[in-house]
Amino acid sequence: MTPPPAPPASPPARALTPVSKVLRLCLHALLFGLLALAAGRAVTGSAPGAGPVIAACALLAAVYAGGVRAPAVHSSPRAGALWLTGLGAAWAGLLVVSPDGLWIAFPLYFLELHLLRLRWGVAAVAVTACAAIGGFVAHSGAATPGAFLGPLLGGAVAVATVLGYQALYRESERRRELIEELITTRAELAAAERGAGILAERERLAREIHDTLAQGLSSIQLLLRAAERALPEGAPALEHIARAREAAQDNLAEARRFVRALTPPDLEHGSLAAALERLCTGVPGPRVRFSLSGVPRVLPTPYEVALLRIAQSALANVVRHARAGRAEITLTFMDASVTLDIVDDGHGFDPSSVTSGASGSGDGGFGLPAMRSRAETLGGLFTVESDPGQGTAVAVTLPLPLEHLEPSPHAEPAQPTQRAQHAEQPDAVEAL
């Protein structure tokens, strides 16, 4: 059995450091072997008084076995101290009747260091060494250097062994905790990457469906409507055109359902403004306020996704890096564009010399390019204004698609076919 426990940061309830079963068995075998050797030497020796030696060895073995089998000794420091006191008294009796009792001091060193706190354990080892030296001198009648060096060196070796074991055990525990933390972190990162990949693929599919299939079906419907109006009444082709228009309308509605189903979860149950407001209320740290300016209008899904993701990225950098006390998100609808502003009062940074994310992030330079790329993909403008100690302002402006603009009262008259198409286009856009 080996070392005592390493005390944690807070005062520990116990002084035991876990010891492997092999070490415990070796300690048991050492103590019982030394007791058997002392009893055997008393029986085979020519000196009288073998009975008291055997009785003392038997008593010490019984006290030791009882303590090993008692659960309280391993769970209560007080019970362990009482057991060590009983062992010490039985060992003192053996030391009085036989000089061979000196050998039992070595396993007692390990027990004292294991069951007691380090300070008390070292003191108990010193007392045990002194008792062993006194017993040897009393039996031999001569104070030789070996009588002092043997017990003292044995105690020093026991203390060094126990301290080394404790250091190895603490290092092993730190490594185990670090490995568990790394495994947990890796699992969380893998889950986050899977979730981000799923959301990115959903956004891509929604954008592709909206920009290709839905727009194509809308154009087909408009062309069929124009062809239907261009034909005279009663033409045989009108029935086929009407059926084709119905099929295009049904497929357009189905494409719209696909786009909505693939919309990010934050936009599934409300408008962009509602999603941004929920985002502000869930930000830890700085106080974040959301404000809406202008007359809200329905935006294409790619626009809403881009603005929401830019706001999330900018706010994440405000929380992680800006050390801001307040931040504000403003969504502004104008006649021909929509603007998103994210402003904070953090420590700021120099955008021209620091490759960082918005709001003073230090995310390795990915924040700014990612947000800028989202804006420029939709033909928008992305700007960052910041100075050290002056906070940061991030602004993105996206031009509204033509179908989302208010019709101009000064527009020139269109050709008849074009008028038919423009008359139908608002309905098709509404369906999207």
C-alpha cells in the first residue's frame, strides 16, 4: 500500500490517495511476512521468551487485519487515526519483547503516510523512527550509527516514495480530466460543424430554388398569361394554355413551400424584424436594443438569411471581443434598399491594420470577409467604421430587387405584351 492523498484546493474530507490493489497486497504480504519472520526467529532461537513474542505478533496481526477489513478506516480520518494508534501500541509491545520488531517500522511508515494528512503523517513517521531506534538501542545496549541510520533512511525513503506517488497520481488525474475535456470539446465541435453544414446547405438550396426554379416558373406563368390574352376567344389552344398555367402555378406554390421549409429556423416563425428582436434579447453580456425604421416589406429569402447571419456574426464578436456595455441593431427600409446597422460602444480596433472580425473581433480575420462576401453576393455594400477606444459600427446595405420596388408614377408606357407581363408580375412575386 502506498501514498497518502494529494490535498485539493479546498480542504479535503479525506486524506486517502487511491492505491492500486497490487500495492495493497504487497503491503499486506510485507507486514505479515515480517511478523512471521519475527515469530519464527523467536521459536527457533535459543533465547527464552518465545511465548510473549508470538503473542505480540499475533496481537499485531489481529489489529492489522481488523483495520484492513473495517470500512470506516478507509472512509473516516478519525477511524484511521484510531486504528494507527492501536497498531502503534501493539507494535510497541512487540518492540519491547523482541528486537525483531524493528522491521515492522517500515510498513508502518506507509500506513501512516497513507491514512494521515501529509503533515501529521510525516510527524508519525518521525515518532515511529525514534521508537524503532530506542527499541534497538535498548535490546543491543549500544548506540551504533547503524541503529540510527537504518530507521531514519527507511522513513526518508517512505516519505519520498509517497510524495512521488502523489505527484504521479495528480499528474495522471490532470491528464485524465484534460482528455475528457478534449473529447467533450471535440464532440461539441463536431456537432456544431454538422449543424452549421446543415444550415448552410439549407440556405444554399433555398437560394437556388428561389433564384432558378421559382423564378423560371413565374416567368413561364407570365408568358402563358400573355399568350392567353394574345389569342382570340374560342381558340383551341386556350384550354391547353389554361392547364399549363395551372400546372405552373401549382409548381410555383410547391417551390415556395420548399423555400419556406429550407429557411433558417430563426426565420421560420416570423419576419426578419422579429428574428432580429429575438436575437437581441438572447445576447449574454452587453445590453442590446433593436429598432426598426421605415415601412417593413417582405424580402426574398436570401436577403433575410444574409442580414440575419451578418447580425448574428457581428453580435457574436461584440460579446466575445468588444467588451461593450451597450449595442444597437437598426433595420431600415428605404425606397430602393434595406440597411442593417450594428453599433457598439466597445474598445474598437483599426480596420486597416487589424485582420479581425466586426466589433473588434480577433477571430483570425474570417468575420469581416464572411460578412462582406454575404453582402456583395447580393450586390450590396458592406462597411466597417471603428477606432481604438471609440467603438465599432458595421453597416450593410442591400438594394431591393426590382419586383420589391414601388412602381414609379413617371414610368413610360410599356408595349402591350409587356403591359400584360407587368400586370401579372406582382401576383407571381406575391406567390414567392
